[in-house]
Amino acid sequence: MAVETAGRASVSRWRRGAAALLLAALAIASVWTWWAESHPRQERRLRVLVHEHLGKWFPEEMAPADGWHGLYARGAGTSGDRSPVLLVHGLDEPGSIWDDLVPALQAAGHAVWELRFPNDQGIDRSAEFLAAHWADLPPDRPVAIIGHSMGGLVARDFVSRLWRAGQPGPDIAGVVLVGTPNGGSDWARLRVWLELRDHFPSSAGRRFSLFAALRDGAGEAKIDLRPDSDFLRALNARPWPEGVPVLAIAGRLVAPPAGLAAGLAKAGAEAGSPALERELSNWWSTVGEDLGDGVVSLASAGVPGGPAPLIVDASHRGMLARLLPGDPEPPAIALVLAALRSWETGIRATADDVVGGHR
């Protein structure tokens, strides 16, 4: 009986200890979240400091020359007169975003290159990583850059801050931004879950490991992606080089149903209130614009001072990647190919020229 009582007391103490540890962990996490949300600039400096010290303490394990990061040829085109294309992925992207676009580019005659960079580090450092590899691209023809999501910000920062015409490496044919959060995205706060997806085994054979995650950065990118971050303010205030065309493509997850306008008009007429019709129309428009592609709103997808983005009815990844093998070709692919054709002719195409009137 005494042994049984002692056993129950031991279990009770273990449970109380585990509960105390859990509460302490939750308290620490809550305090850290509150502090980080209130002090993004200081949080970024702390993350940069941690990343730099890890590089000093573990130079071999933290080196980005790990067989994953770098510049990779995805295949040669069939014709020598088409612009080579450089693909720049987004935050915590394992690489599958390009699986449908690469064959389409190759079939159109484009040589395709892919940049894999430590994407959790600051976006400015990722742009510098791109700059360090730019001279490794074939210099004989201008290269078109296609950036998905945060990759578009990397491309914009590189072109506007680090690239100069006539420097070593190719000229730039143009830049396509697909689902790029030019005005920021609050979804970046969920970076920890994207990190897990990034490091699961992929077709390229990348395997999850602690140092693989740390080599990518200490999470500085998610601070840069917040609306009104220091990085975005500086980027959006910087002039864009003349002679470099840029095209933004935005996704719309919720398209207006057929007959919606007529239905709203009828509802307003039956209620005898034109104001009601206007309110309903404005409400639906706001829902679609704020939701955007599910990650980036339509307002955020536009380049400040640039042309309005072209809109396709698709999700953030669905603009470029099929969900299932039998799905139709993702809608942004045709727009990308049309933009490349227009730039090769030397004609600055309008939105209607690129998409044939598509909206």
C-alpha cells in the first residue's frame, strides 16, 4: 500500500513538473512574440547577429556551398536567339514551384537557370548572393529574371541596387514578378511552418537537418516581408533602372461569380436603394482585393510607380504550379512566355499586348 501511494505521489510530482515547464515555455514564447512584434528592427539585428556568430563558430556546417545553394542550369533551349531565363524562388520554397514553368520555357527555346539561395536570411543578403553569381551566367544575351513571391523582391533589390549595365555578366532583358508582395505580407509571420515544408525530401534530394535550416538564415526575411518594413520602404523608394521592363502578375483566389453585378443591381432595385447596391459591390471588391492569391493582396502585388499588375484567377502557388498532374496549365505561364516574346522584339508591350486583352 505504501509503495502504491509513493508511486502515485511520484506520478503527481512528474505531472506538476511537466505542467510547470509547459507553462514556462508558453510564457517565454508569449514574451518573445510580444517583444518581437513591438521591436522588429531590434529583432532583425538580433537574428543577423545570431546568424553571423553561427557562421564563425561552425564555418564548415554553415557554408552555403552545400550542394543545394547556388546557380544551376535547368536545361538548354532549342534556339540560340531566345533570352536565357533565371528563376528566383520565394521564401522557404523547396523548388517544385518551377516544375511546370521550366518545360514550357524550354519548349519555347529558352535556356533556363535556377538560383537557390539562403532564403531565410535578409532579402538584401539574398540579392547580394544573386549578384555574386550573376557573372556566372552566359554573357552573350540579356537574361530575363522571373521571381516568384519573395524571389521577386530579391530580383528588384538586385536590379535597383546592385546591378549596373556593362558590369561583368549579362544585361537584363526584363523582370517578371509573380505573386510578389511588393507592399509586404503578414503571412510571413508563419515562416516556421514553411520552413518544415522547405526541408522535407524533394526531387533534388535535399534532406532535413538542423544546419540546413540554419544555413538558410535566422528568419530575417520574415521581418523584411512585413508591410512597412525598413527593407520595403527603402526598396520601394529606390528608382528603377531605365530600359529594364518589369511585369507584375497577381493572383486572385476569389473571382467575381458570373452574374454577380446583375444580381447586386437587382437587389438594390428591389430594395429601392442604389446605395445598397454600391455598398454590396464595394464589399465584394474589397474581399477579393484583400484576399488576393491567399498570401499576397492585389494591392501588395503592384510595383509602386510601375504598371498595374496583370490578374489571373489562381492561388499563390497555383499561378505557376499545378496542384494535380491533370490540372490545366497554370495561368501565369502563358503571360510569362508572352512577356519574354515582347521583350525580345524590343517593343515595350502594354498589358493588353501581353495578355491579348486578358484581365
